[in-house]
Amino acid sequence: MESIKVFAPATVANLSCGFDVLGCCLDTVGDEMLIQKNDLKTVRITKITGQDLPLEADKNVAGVAVKAMLEHLNLEQGFDIEIHKKIKAGSGIGSSAASSAGAVFAVNELLGKPYSKNELIPFAMQGEFLASGNAHADNVAPALLGGFSLVKSYEPLEVISLPSPEALRVVVLHPLIEIKTKDSRAILKQTVNLKQAVQQWGNLGAFISGLYTEDYELLGRSLKDDIVEPVRSILIPFFEELDKLSAKHALGFGISGSGPSVFALCKGDENAAKVYEEFQEFYKTKEIEFDLHVSPVNPEGIKIL
Amino acid sequence: MESIKVFAPATVANLSCGFDVLGCCLDTVGDEMLIQKNDLKTVRITKITGQDLPLEADKNVAGVAVKAMLEHLNLEQGFDIEIHKKIKAGSGIGSSAASSAGAVFAVNELLGKPYSKNELIPFAMQGEFLASGNAHADNVAPALLGGFSLVKSYEPLEVISLPSPEALRVVVLHPLIEIKTKDSRAILKQTVNLKQAVQQWGNLGAFISGLYTEDYELLGRSLKDDIVEPVRSILIPFFEELDKLSAKHALGFGISGSGPSVFALCKGDENAAKVYEEFQEFYKTKEIEFDLHVSPVNPEGIKIL
């Protein structure tokens, strides 16, 4: 195989009680990438549409991720990468992760799969490090593996795939304001109250139990975050209003990634459509442009087109 | 029914990564309690064997728990409670919880089950409050429900029953020294590093996933605690040595409750027997008396005898 086209999905990370450890993969929002072998022994970003991002491979998350992988393979094969961005940079739904994960997935396919999907995660994390100064895995893991991913530990890196109850739908509202992941991390307190930490791990444990038992109500009751959300939500316009709006039809609500996108987790298409509509009606009266998405959880991750 | 005899099991709470939220129920260690209706409209502790504990109902955890329950029922029925303690007070394997939970379970049976097991938890917690100044649920919940219990939240109280993989065995070593739960709580730092909190919730999430998927190795890798264990283990003689000794045959090792007991989680009888033997050989060369137990996880909780 000389070339491959893939769909690289958006992801919701930092899922409330699962700050830094839990993410899930979306199905209706994502980039397209076309990757082909070249004879130049170099990795080139040949084209980017939809966003203004660096074409220089060492400054592009896809370039950096693929180079990390080729270095690990000790391989001099070159690749040309075309990226058609649909996910806006800085949206908080894993734009950089989609490019990093999509690129290493595609190159792995073209090379005959020397790595498992799980083994690709560390390479994709190199792209995340370039993008945010933090090689986090909770976007690239669900992008590669699909469904819900739990980052059990970083040293050593261990990612666990969790089940995705079928009726889950995610509504994402992206207010078109810029919050840099770096800044969003900087405002976090570096210590937390033990009591709050205990609450958080009780909720995360319950959320994971709910994924296995398909207990949608429990998933909703567990989507709480008293540690990060109170700090970061300040940066998101009308966060509280959206939270309240979502309460009637969604299971839970929170910040996607480090914002500014927010997500509502819903059961079934009907509830998701109502939340979508209410968000739309509310936000269009505000002075802020926004994108709105609705998606099932994508159980598969990156797809070959 | 006028009288009932129950087995009230020991429990391991604060299970490593599950500080304050996760406990499991033992099967081979526990008290026996005989409870019968009386005509006096008062709750009496008529006999205690095996331990020197208060016979006055208001100073006895079983008395307090039953009184809380009767008050909630607005019922003037009296009960006589006999407690035959096999679990030593202050051992860290839920001695007070066994008495509180056993008493409310038995009284509930005698009254024709006005409450579900889950609904009995808050009453039993009143006994825990008397014993330690903290109405925690991670001993009484698994004593009542069996298996592994997750305390999702305290306000409102919500406890989730988790599956128990069949081959799990628990080896408990109880060095006969006294650590009061109050003191053991007092030495805890009230703030934790965000990074460590994230590690802890990654491990707890993974442990819960491992219970559902019966992934014994994952359970072992997840039984870690960098927050509470480093502080409390100082109070436990030869903690590090036991930890190292257990590593060959156990899945994981940690402090039971607030100590001084420690537990090793093992897969299968053979590994448990080896850990038991190694603990015994090691500790009998020390100047500290000790009890040693080995038990499957008790999926049922309190049993009618």
C-alpha cells in the first residue's frame, strides 16, 4: 500500500471526574488525512486545508508524531501528509490529537502494522507535547482506540479501553473564543483538598462502573468535578447557563478538554436533539459565534476511508 | 421470628487507591451475634465475649446503630443483643463495622425487613461515628452487601456494589499493636498534590475495570496508593518488609482500613497460602504478636446462622 486516507476523530478528554485520565471518541466530527509514501526519506506536510497550521514537519503535530515513530522503528522511509482540518485548533475537542493520532495510525497501516493501536499512543503523545507542552494521552488514546479510554498511569504508560453504552450521545458546543491549553493548565491549583479528591475518585469509580453496567443514570450522577471545573469554567462564556439548560435532557455536563468547548452527555438521539436545540437557541442570542456538534460515541476510533 | 443469630464479617476498607471509598468483605473472619426481641422497649447489650467493650447501649456501636434504626422507624420495640467478638477492636479490619452492621441486619430481619441492605448502611454508619468520630461507610457497606463496595458519594450517600472475581483471596496480618482510627486520621495531610490525585484516580478506575473484566494482573497493578500509605505505613511495624515479601505471590499489598492490619490480595488458594506462610515465617521472628487470616472475598456479606 502506497497511500491511505483516514478519518481522524475529535475526542472529549478530561471528562469531568476523569480529569487527565478519561476521554471518549466522537464519530461525526473529525479531520481527513491523506498520507502517502515518498522517495525522499523525509516527512513532509504537503497540504493543510481548513486551518492555518505550520507546514514545517518539526512544527506540526502530525510531523512530530510520525518522526517519533520512524525514529523508534529506525526507518528512513519518507511520507507526504495532507491534512484536511475540520476540527478547529484550540477548540478543546482534541484537534491536535486527531492530527497526531491520525498520522501515526495511517503510517502504521502503510508500513504493515508494526505496532498495535495501543503501542501508537506514545508517538501520538509527542504531537500533544508539541501542541501544549504536556504529553497527555486522554485525547490521543480514545482517538486511536475508540470508545472510552482510561489512562491508568503515565509511568509506565498504561491505557485501558472501557465499554461504551450504545445509546450515549455527546453534544458539544464550541464557543469561538481562544483558550490556550497552556494557559488553561496554568490557572489550575497544584494541590487539592483531600476530601474533594476522595469525592472525585468516588465519582470516577462510579462512572466506570456505570459504563460496564450500562447504568445511564449513574453515569449522569457521576459526571461531577469539584476540582478543575470551578476554576476553568470561569473562562467559558455562559458556562453556568448551559449547565442549567442541559439538566433537563442530558445525563451530565462538563468542560471538554481544557475548554472552551463544553459537552453534554445524553441518552439517546431524542434527548441529544433537545439539548442541541436548547444550546442553539440560547447561544445564538449571544454575541459569540459558536459551533455545535452532536455525535454518538465512536467505538472504533480512526477509520480508513 | 423472635431471635436470630448472624455471622458479621470482617472487612478491608481504604483499599489502597480506594481510600475512603472502596472496601471488601471477608468470609473466614467475623463475629457472631445473637439478637432477640424483648418486652422492655429498650435496646440492651446483654453479653459480650471475646473483647472488653461497653455494655451500655449508648456507648456500644451495635446499640447506637440499632437505636438509630428504631428511631427512624419510630418503633418502640426492644432488643437484647449478644456479641461474640472474634474480630479484635482496633485491628483495622472493621471490628466496629461488623457489630454495627450485624446488629442492624439482624434487627431488620426480626422486623420483617422494612429496609433493604443498602438502606441499612446509614444506621450502621452511626456506629462507625461512635467508634471513630467519622461516619465512614467503606466497612459497613461491604459487611452488609458483600463483595466489593464503592462509596460513590456521602452527600447524598450512594454505595455501588462491584463484582468480585472468584479467585481473589485476601491475606490479612494484624500486628497486635494499637493504632486508634482517630490518630491514624489525624496524621493525614489534608491536601494532596494534583498530580498524585490524578494518579490515584487512574489507579482506582483501573481497579474497578479489573473487577468487571476479572483481570487479576490489572487489579494488582492498580493497588497503589502514593497519598495515604506513605504516611500511615510509618505506624506499622515492618510494613516495607511485608510489602516486599508479598510481591512474589500476591497481586498487591496495602494497609487495611487505617491499620495496623495489612492485606495482600492474591489470586487463588495456592498463592494465598504461600503469602500466608511467608508472612508467618517472617513475623514470628519479631517481638510483636500477630494474628494472620486468609479468606476469599465474601460475596454475600452478613449471614444468618
